[in-house]
Amino acid sequence: MWISKSKYEIEKLKAIQRIEYLEELICPGGNHDYKIIKRELIGGTGHGDEQEIRQYKCSRCGKMIYS
């Protein structure tokens, strides 16, 4: 089954809006309850110049972010 690009873009936009709507229901106002689930040190020479990458997950909606 082939789908036109414009129809695909419309369906993609609907899906994104639906995800945002459901996220707003679970975590109103963007007040997520993030918990650190993973830490990782990247790069560096071993003299304290590494970068720490943290992975957070909201305990209510499951949204994940990296910083």
C-alpha cells in the first residue's frame, strides 16, 4: 500500500499532537518527576576532563531525557 507524502505528514502531525495531549494529561503543566536512571562518563584523558551524560526518566509518564 502506497501513501502520499502529504497524507503521511498529516498522520505524523496527528500522532505528535496525540502524544503531547496524553503527556499533558499525565503530567499537567510539564511538571515531570524525573529520576536518574543511568550515568555515563564519556571521553577525557583520566585527569578530570570527562563529560558526564545522565539519563532521566519521568516516574509518572515514562518520558526520557538526556543531559
